[in-house]
Amino acid sequence: PAFQVSHSFALGAQNAPSSYHFSAIYANSDLLLTGGVGDDGNLNARVNRQWNSNNMTKVQASLTNNAQAQNMVIFEHDYSGSDYSVNFKAMNPSPINGTGIYIGNALQSVTKNLALGVETLYQKPTPDMDEVVTSYLLKYTGDKKDWIATAHLQPAGILQATYWQKLSDKVEVAADLQLIAAPQRREAITTLGAKYDFRMATFRAQVDSTGKVSALLEQKFGPSFAFLFAGEIDHLKNGAKVGVGVMIESASYSPEEMGYPPQGYPPQA
């Protein structure tokens, strides 16, 4: 089993006060427990239980003491077969009047490359109001599993298409297209992203059709110390954001497992 705690601090800005967050993780071969609490009293918790190789149950809770925010509890169960998977999710379900949001989906492999799926959402915000929405999914994977293309068709003329490809052991690229062709709204947003892994650093960048360009650099200086630098430029709104961060953790891996040369390397004469 593994147990880990972390502390995170955020320095205040003009529109965001300073904050502190404490979190803990416990995990073994079939159980994962995570939780966190902030100085504002907001609590987040997650439980994942692997019953066997086919069944997994997940419970997630988000509790707040803010009167303007809503508490959230999510129950989820996954079942994976030999060539299909089924998932059911219930968000804030009420056994008294049946209110809440219920989502069920299934994904079936048609061939070794092609899979088709369907998802149905049933939401009942009040006892006398309900709605049912069904969407469809297509997923195609390359023979070497080095690229994946998906298409998600939702009601009211909403289409989302994605493409991901691994060009090499260090380089990955991806593209995302969101198309809205509703009678009252017509809009399309395209996002392109790339990831490059250096020996001790990872660089991510993306650009979209709205004029936003963003980048994130994670540089590791040791097994338990990393420096983060992020930036975003919005050309249409003429705005920019820059952020830096430091990540310190208790190293549970040896230097060799972290990618460092073993002790005594190179060999001494």
C-alpha cells in the first residue's frame, strides 16, 4: 500500500485571495482513497474500489459551506467485457422523489480498430420536470495504436471530433474540433496541441481558433523537486497570464527509477 500527503499554497491576487489546501492519498492493489480540504472549509473526497478485473465502483463527493454553491455526490460503476464496456453514473440521486442526473453509456468494439458507442442522459431537476438526451460516439484506433480518432455527435447539432497521434517516444500531437450548428447559434472552435518530453522536463503548448496561445513547462531538478512555468496570451481580448510554481514531494523512488544515472556512474578506474 501507498500513503501520501501534500500541502499546496496559493498567493493572493486582486481577484483571488490567498489559500491553503491539504490532501491525502491511500492506495493498494484494489482500493484508492483520496481527499482534500481547503482553508475555506470545502471538502473533496474520492473512493475507487476494484472488485475484480471487470468491475469497478467509484464514489466522489464535493461538500462546501458556501450557501450559493451546491454539494455534489456522484456514484459510478464500470463494467468491462472482452470487447465492450458499460458505465452508469448517478449525480446527486434522491431515492425519495427520483431527482438527479443519471447517465448510462456503452462502447462496443466492431472490429479491432473501430468501436461504436451510445450514451443516454436522464436528468430530473424537480419531481415534475425531466429530460432525456442521447448521443453517439465513434472511435477508430490505428493498427499500431499510435493514433486515435474520435467523433461525438450530440443532439441540437453539436459535433466534437478529436485526433491524437504519437509521433515518437518524445513527441505527441493532438487536435480538437467543436462544431455547433444549432438554429440559434453557429460556431466552430479548433484547438491544436503538442507535447514534447525532454530527459528531465516536459513542454506542452496549444493554440486555438479564438486567438488563445498557451504553454506549460515542467522542469525537474531532482527526484523530489520540480519547477513549473505557464503562460497564456489571448490575442482577441488583448490579455495575458503568467504563472510559476514549485512542486516538492517526498521521493519514494530511487534515483535510477527517476531517470538519473546510478550511483558510481561512470565507472571509476
